[in-house]
Amino acid sequence: MKYVYSGKTKDVYELEDGNYLLKFKDDVTGEDGVFDPGANSVGLSIEGAGKAGLKLSQFFFEKLKEQNIPTHFVDANIKEKEMKVVPATVFGQGLEVICRFRAVGSFLRRYGRYAKEGQHLDSFVEVTLKDDERGDPPIGRDALHMLGILTKEEYGILKNLTKVISQVIKDELAKKGIELYDIKLEFGRNENDQIILIDEISGGNMRAYKDGEYVHPLELEKLLLGPSPVTITK
């Protein structure tokens, strides 16, 4: 296989069959040794983080496959912390799509004059540009179209897929008494220009609560799939 690049939490390789291999790392984002899924740099290493993220991703991707929802997932090797995916191109230099079921995080910071913390939201979909330098600014349908990032029709597909996928994940968490507050997804186009879900679906991509208490991202894998001890090394 051919090395392509190293991301914050995964290394990417191109395989001989034309697919790609994502090797999950134990590095996680954060600052000053404190884990933060929203941070823009690697802050520490948590033993077991890569495997936990991959196990959750495999679990959710297989649930989506059962419902014929298009994704880049092919298969996974948990022992080697590897996920095989089909090639995909991102929109522009990358978009993040957030589905919000409650008012928390950046939504509350922006709209706190009108929204109350924890207020129920009706699967609100928000798109942001992946741009660390500019703080990942939100962007609307018309601007995305005018800037040539995606068409208005593609935006409609993206929005609908986000709602459907997020509801599937929300329902799976609810089976374990966990409530999904919001989730961040990424999409791309496959070789047939079909819009598909890409990247991973792990605890670091979502905010979830159980019995009114915030669930640490790395605890989600244990709650859903069984115990998975981790060791933190700064």
C-alpha cells in the first residue's frame, strides 16, 4: 500500500485495489493534556482511543448499510485498528455538517440571546467550512452554491442524508438510555459523483448525555458495545 498522508487521528494509505486504508491512532485532539473533541490540534494520547473509535465507527456504518444509506465504509480490522473505505473527494477543502437536537456548544454561544441551554431543536442542520485559521465558519446554501462548493440540489441531498443518518445514530444510542444532543458528520462524492458519508462515526464526533450527565466520548464505546479500558498518557 502507498502512504498518502497523516491526519490528526488517522493515517491514510492507498491500496492496490484502488480503495483506501485508514489507520486509527491513539492520538486525540485537545489542549494542555486535556481531551477536547472540538480542538484543532492533537493534545494527548489515550491508549485504546483508536480502537474505541474504530469499533463505534464499524458499528454505526454497518447499521447504516442495513438501511442502504451510502457511505465509504467497506470493512474494518479492529485488531489492527484499520478501516477500508472507497475513494471519495470532499466538497471544496472540506465541510463539516452538524445535526443539532438540543441547543448546546457553539449554537448556544451564537444564539444565546434567543435559545436556552439544552432547548430542544428539530434536527437543525448546520454546515461549516473546515478552516482552522478562520474558526470553521458556518455557511449557508446560497453561499455554498455561489462559491462553487456544491450545488443547491446537492445541498438538499446533504441536508436530508444528515437528518436520516443522525436519527439512526440517535435511535441506537436511545436503546442504551443515551440521548444524542448533536453530531458532526462529513460527506464526499464517490467515483460516481454520489454523495456519501465519509470519515468516522465515533464518540469524538458527538455530544451525548445519560441520566442528565455528559457522557465522555470514550465511554460511548463501553456503554454501547461493552467494557473497553483506556490508559491516558500525556
